[in-house]
Amino acid sequence: MRPTNITAGGAKLQHDLKALRAKWDQTRDEWDDAVSRDFEAKQLVPLEQAVAQAMHGIDGLSQFLSRMIKEIGPEE
């Protein structure tokens, strides 16, 4: 497994979350009531936090795999 595969997946995850946030911000311009605020607080914000945590893990795993590849050599 190459670290770039992991980081590429993480980059796509971040990109997709940014797109979701942009769409939500557009939606919120039209739909701003207690239900929409509840949805954002209970669904979107926790999702953004989970993605941030996942990205931290992905970065750490990528660094670890890079070190291991350097130590044991590249895949054949």
C-alpha cells in the first residue's frame, strides 16, 4: 500500500466535505429555522469534526507508512 493512496483518499474526503458545506450554506440561505439549525448542529458539525479527526489519522498513517517503506525498501 502506498501512502499516496491514503492521502489521495483523504484529499477526496476533504474536497467532498467542502462541497457539502458549500451546498449546505446555499440551502441555509433559503431554509433557516430551528430544524435547519438542529440539522447543522447535530449532523453537519459532527461530520466536519469526524473528518478532521480522520484526516489527522490519515496523515499519521501516511507518515508511518513512508518511514516503513524507507526502512524495508519499496514494494516489488
